[in-house]
Amino acid sequence: MSRDVLAKTPRLRQWIFKTALFLAHALPLPAGRLLAYVIGNLVWLCDPRGRKVVERNLAHFIPGQCRDALTRAVRRNYVTFCIYLYESFRIDSLPARYFSAPRLTVSDPFGVFATKPHPGPAMLVTVHCNWELIAAMCDRLGWTTAIDVVALTSGDPVIDGIFAGLRRSSRAESLALDRAPLGSLRALKAGRILGLVADRDYTGHGMRLPFAGETMSVPLGPAALAVQTGAMIIPLYLARRGFTRLHLQVGRPLRADTSAPKQQEVERLMRELVATMTRFIATAPAQWVSFHDGWQDATR
């Protein structure tokens, strides 16, 4: 079923999401993951146009001569997204073992979360599609007591409400993108933890920077807020290691130099954050959910 058809029939979209939410809670976790795996493969098989977009994106991280590896990565991209979506739908009922070794491993070489909960203000910055699970992990691991996540609307208030309710089970509040600039500033000045993405410029007001060999428009939010408030930027990347195991990588925190010119400091932080995210994605390209053409969007 095409996106256009779903966009024109909001009741159908709502029914699909509510049905998915019901199934996610009704099925045992292994059965739900298996169903998500099957659906991911079916969507991959039936979406030739989408496959081309994902292939163009992932080709920036996989050598051109590795054609078979790129094809496998594209298929895994669909599967990964479906499994993440399934787990996000039942984020409020995932068992405790999901958030402990060996199912979850964490690499925090800089000791960012040595103090629990992490004192604010701070920005946890990751890539699109990681937030539901990362917010839950931060909550279950005791890293945060509350978090405000900047969320892109689906265009349907009922569906937005479903996701907002799921996030609240991890003590995460949704902050609508159109209210994000002022809301984010207020949250950080109040000493709160803020969740942002660093790989998608949804507003069209980002900064064009080198990203994996080409120029991409990336969001200014994290760097601009760091300069305005002094809050640190903490890069995160969540990657699946097999069917049931996840690894969360914590990057080196970035801080603004208050003595430097603001515009210069924003650009420096942007470049460092983009470099970190590029390295993260390169370690597991198939885990980077990339159904939009980021580099093409940057030229518009």
C-alpha cells in the first residue's frame, strides 16, 4: 500500500497503528521479532524505489566493489527498522533482561554516565529511529530521571499521541519539532536532559557540511543550543548485534568554548558532531535507518 493512499485515509493509518500496537503486546517477544523480520523482508522485496534510496545512502559507507555486501545491508536496513518499530511499540512492557548483559552491552569510554542520574543540562544526540529504545535504556539504566525528546510529527494527532504515551513509560516527554527551538532552550535552562537527532535536517534551516564524502544539510540545534546554554552534547549510537542483542556506544562529550566567537563555535561543534556520527554509522551502516535521500535533500 502506497504512502499516498495512507496519507489520504487517516482512519486507515490509525487502524493500522492501533492494530500493530495490539499485536506487539499480544505476541511473545521472540514471535514478535520473527514477525517483524518477515515483514521487513516482504517490504524490502516490494519496495524497489525505496531500495534504491537506501542503497544510495548506504553506498557512502560500503565500498563500491562490495556489491553483495551493499545488497545485504539494504535488506538488513528494512529488517532492522521493522524490529526496532516492533520493540518501540512494546517499549512499556519489555522485560528487565532486555536492558542488561548479555542482551545489552554499553561502551562508555569517557565515563559520561559514571554519575547516575546524569546531571543536567545535557543533550543526548543520536540518529533517527533510535530514540524510543535509547530513552528506555537511559531510564532503566538509571542514567536519566526524565528526558525531553524532540519529535517529528506523523501528521496525525492520534498516532502522535500513541508514540507520546509510549515514551512516557520511559519518563520521556515529546517536544514537537515546531515548538522545539523555544522548548529546548527552556528545558536546558531548567537543567533538564534533551534528546535530539543529528542526521536529519527536518526544518530546512541546517548547515551544509561534509558528511561521508558529500555535502549534507545537518541540523543546527545541538551546536546552537550548546553555545547558548553551555550544555554538553553527548553523542550516542544504538546498533543491533544479532537478533536479540544490542550495543549502545557513547561518544566523547562535546562542550562549547564560551570564550570563542559564537558562530565559529557553532561550526566547530557541528563539524565534530558530524565526524562522530559518521564514524558511528560506518561501524554498522545497515543499522542506520535511511529511507530518505539525505544528500539529495541537501542540494534543494
